Amino acid sequence: MNITEETRRESYHTVLPTVAIRQNAVLTVLRECGDMTAQELACELHRRGLTPSDERNFAAPRLTELKEAGKVQTVGKKICCRSGRNVTLWSASANLRGKE
């Protein structure tokens, strides 16, 4: 195993106990706030005291997992206020909006 694989595995095992909690938090924020980017989600999670910083990597991996589970979907693009680049806009899947 190379160093990159090793550190990735270490990180994965560190966050594993909180993955479901973070996924639920992401879904809750999307339901309450509407469509958002990964960075916007990360900022909102941090504002609510659910993450230690507003780093987008607190939200982005959860969005990927939730998309694979059919719980969120991509709905468009918008310019990120931090990077100035087009980024993905995410939404809770239509069958999940408004549910707790």
C-alpha cells in the first residue's frame, strides 16, 4: 500500500463513526435551505456548529455518498463565490423534500 492509499484509509476510518450523522445533517440543511453547493453546505454545517470548519470537504464526500444512495441529486451549476468557478448545485431528491 502506498502512502496516499494509507492516509486515505486512515482518514476514512477516522470519519466512519460520524458518516451517517453528517449525511443526515447534509440532508436536513438541503431540505431547510434549498439547493446549495458543497461549499455553501459546508459553511452552513459550520455555522450550525456541526463541523469544526467551513472546509468544503466536510460536505462534498457526503454529497457523493448521498447521490449514490439516491437521496440527493445535481440540479445545476453556479459560480462559487470563493473560487470563481462553476460548481455543482445540489438538492434533496424530490421524494425526500419536506420529510424529516
